[in-house]
Amino acid sequence: MRATLFHDFDDVEFWHRIPQRIDCPPSQIEVYRMRESDRDPMDEDFTDPVNRICGTTLGYGDVDFFDPRQCRLLAAWLEARLNQPITPRLADIYRHLLDYAQRAIRYNTGIVIEL
């Protein structure tokens, strides 16, 4: 489970619409690794509402790419969710995802989320 922020897409290969981090130099991406134990809480709290809002198809054990437009929607959802009661672990994950989404908007790139 991880989220990957792309700083740019120079020489990045895509599989369908998903940029591939393999062979990217460390300066081109940032990877936030989640724990295996985060999978169920993320699936329960994150997957359905984010898919509805962002038009993504992320699922349990799945991967999807969030482009800048979707990152704007994701960032708004994360900001709102962080203002509601939430477990400390989900709050930590959501803060990382919010940071990545906001920077992807600035960089005009995106993030790949793998559950």
C-alpha cells in the first residue's frame, strides 16, 4: 500500500492512464508507504466516498491515478474529513495524502494510490 507523488512526467512510462514509478529516479517521485494493517480502515473510510467524488475506481488491493483535477476534489474531501472525528492513524495517512494532492496540483502532475 502506497501513494506516489510525481514531481514531473519526464520520461515516465504509462500503463493505460497510470504513470509507472519503476525506473524513475528518486528525485522525480516521492513514495508514502502505508502499513498492511491500514488496508481495511482505508477501504472502509476512504474508498467509496473518494471514488464517488473523484470519479476513480480505486478498490481493495487496487491502484488508480488521480490527475490534477481529481487531486483538487481529493484535497477538498481530505480537508473536510480531517475536521471530523477520525482515528489518529487515518488522520496521519490523510495528512500525507493531502500534502501529496496539493503538491500534485501545483506541479500539474498527479498521484498514484495503491491499496
